[in-house]
Amino acid sequence: MTLQIDSLAITADEARTHDTQIDQLDEQVAALDADILGAIELRTELVRKLAAATSDAAITAETSAYEDLGSDGSAFSRMLARIASVAR
């Protein structure tokens, strides 16, 4: 007895559609990465200005804005503070 598994094969059209979806997702991720980088650069500039107007303590202060991310939020907050202080 032989088992035919033709039903699991995908057509060329389905493969192209899948490839197109992957390309679109890659493009969306790249666009988001660019937006995130731009936002981090702007945030860094603003934090530096704030630190210059007040004290250096403002530049290293962690924020609770990302606490919904749990321990990752705390790490992200520290990373943003580090970027602002190192790139200064």
C-alpha cells in the first residue's frame, strides 16, 4: 500500500503569495525599526536638553513608563537612560 501526500504540496501561486507576505512583513518590521530609532534619537535629544536645564540626575533617571513590559520594561528603561548618557 502506498500513501500519496499530494494534498500537502503547495502550488507555485501559493508559494509566491507566501513569499510576498514574508516580504511585506519584513518591510513593515524595517519601517517600524526606522520609526523606533527615530523616536529613540529624539528622546535622547530631549533628555539631554532636560538634563542640561535641570541636573545630570535627569539623564540617568529610569522611568516607569515601560513597567507593563515587566522586567523587560525595566531593562529597556535602563537602556534608554544609558543611550542618553553615553551618547552625550
